[in-house]
Amino acid sequence: MLLLYLGALLLIAGEIYSSPTVRSFYFEYEFDGRETKSAFLRYSVVLNCTTNDPSADVRLAKLRLPDGQANLLSQGGRLTRKGPVFTIHNLIWKDAGRYKCVAVKDGQEISREIDLVLDNPDVLGLKIIPFRQQTVLSGTYASYTCDASSGTVLWYKVEGSGSILLPSTRFPEIKVVPDRIYESRKKDLVFTNANLTHSGRYKCELTAQSIIMKKFVLLAVSSPRPVKIVSPSRDMDYLVKRGTSSHYLRCVAEGLPLPKITWKKDGKYIKPCLYQGPHCRYVQVLDGLNITQLQYHDDEGVYQCVARNERGTAPQLLTPHQTQFTWTLGRQLTCVALRGNPEPTFQWRFQFCFSDDSCAMWKDAQLSSFFGIDTRKSHSTLTIQKNSHISGMFKLRCMASNTSGNDELDYIVFN
């Protein structure tokens, strides 16, 4: 009756629990699958075969692949041991391979395998991809990869004179993701939701045997900002000499997101090519526009670099000019006022030069029958409309002025 009563109580409790099985003999260092150790030629490596029972008989064997036959190793020479811990000294290429720890106690045998991979310390490498500063918008994604040829890599955030090992609870949005194959020597630093506190310097540190290598990279996190053209810093006139085969217009813009740059000539969009070719005279390069196969009269004008992102637009005007001409009927010289308020007035003047340092006085070109002048709202054009019997060099000067100031542009015409 007592047994029936106790059984009923156990049924009421719901279940009869049995105590878990306790392993009595095992290795202290166990891995899911096979352990892999990396070491360098000429260095030493430790293979730990320690069990939970110091009295166990522990041996180390090297497996012959692919059949897996085990050859027990004996102490001596380059192999030493301290209890169940084995050390192979002055490693050579033949030491690479698969090893097996075998432990026996009271007739029970257990084993575990270790793969030993060797590298040449003379070609040890460490790289960060991309190895450059990144500037990203707050709230967006960014990443770096630290890749080493051997050893173990760790990511740190540099703070003042110290470093914070990542991942860290201080920066929950920063993740360190090991590679699925080379998990110890290749790791990604991932910013899932970058914010301003993530800006700064990051360090990837490689440890391999007694060797330590470090590389650093910068991350800048910024709020969205309007586009701004930073080079050239102002509207510019470019003076191109006769005989020049190409001319380069530089335009560098900054902003977040990164701005897209388009080009206009005299207010009309042009479509630059990515590569120079016989049918492509406008070539888009990283920080500007290259005009090839210059045709002096056709290529004169106002070129506009327009940088645009979702926060705004910034235009910049650039005007390439040829400065030297021969005296030819119908030749036109153009003078463009890029900016000015109120609208500027124009005046053309000329002088005849007997040599580079000997010239006559300046005269008003408007009063000369040699020239015709057509002035519009923001530009003025001088046309040579009569041949001159005087041989030599003429200087022609366009002057634009308003109540805020003036500017001028010189041409040289040979006859």
C-alpha cells in the first residue's frame, strides 16, 4: 500500500525525473568538430591533450592522410611534453597535418583531433578593405573587412590614448562578424545604423605567435548636408593658348549624399563620355571635364559645372578662352560677364605694339572702323571687320564694370 501511495504522489506531481548522465572521462579542451591551430615556420606550437583525470594515459599521434592511420609520436628531439601538454619546436613544413590526442583510463579510450596549419612568417599580411576613410550618412550602413594571412584578428575603437574591444555594450549598433570559413583571421566590422558617436578611428590588430600587426582606418558619420563646389573656389576664366590640343576643367564637389555632377556649355547640357575616343571630345573624369581635340572658335563659351544631391544644387561657371589670334576678317572675340549686380557695362580698347615692351597708347575700339562691337545683357562681342595695312601685334582689352567693381580680359592679335 505504501508503494502504491508513493507512486500516486509521483503521478500527481506530473512526471518522474531521472538524473542526467554525467560523463566520467573527457578532454578539458573540446570543440564542436575538429580543432584547427595555426603556427609559423621556425616557431613552436602547443597541442593540449589534457583530460579531467590526471592519471589517464595520454598519447599524441599524427594521422597519415587520407587513410587516417595513426603513428604514435615519442618524446625527444623537437617534440617535448609536460604531462598531457605537447610542444613541437622549430616547426618545419612536414609538421603540418592532422594530430590525434588519445587518452586511456580504466579500459576506456577517448580521442580528439587537431589540424595544424603552418604559415611563413616572412609573408605575413594584414589588410583592411576598403583601406580608406568612409563618410556615411547618419542612419545608414557601413562596413570594413579585416583580413589576415594567419593568426587572429580583433577590432577596436580608438578612444583617446586607449582602445575599446569590439563588439561592446557601449556601441550596440557596431557588430563584429567572423568569416564563416576563416573565422579567426577574417572579420567584418559592421555599422548597422551609423550615428555621430561612431565617428572616429578604428584599429584591426593581428596576433600571430609573438607577432603583432596593426592597421587603422577612419569612419566619418555626418548628417545630410547640401552640396558645395570646393574647387575651383570661384567662377573662373581659363586662358587657352593657340596650339593646345586639350583643356581640363576642374570641378570638385562635396556633400552628403555624394553629389552627382553634370555639365553645361552656354546653358545647354552636354553628355561627356567616360573614355576618350575619336568621336568623343568631352571626357568625364573623376574631378572634372577634359575637352579634347580643341576647336578654338567652337569650344569658346561658358561651361557650367552643376553639382546636385537631394539637399540642394550648386552651379559653378568656367570659361575657357583662346588668347592669341591672327588678324582675319570676321574674327570674333567674346567677353562674358559671369556674374554681377547690377548688370555690367562693357568697353573695348586696343593698342598697337611694335615689340613686347613698346606699345602705342590705348584707344577706344568703338571709335575705330576696324572693329564692330555687339553688346548684349551679359556679354560683348568684338568682330574684326576691316583689314589693317600695319604689320605687328595688336592688344585688345575688354573691360566690364558696374557700381561694385570691374574686371578685364586681354587678347593678342597678330597681323
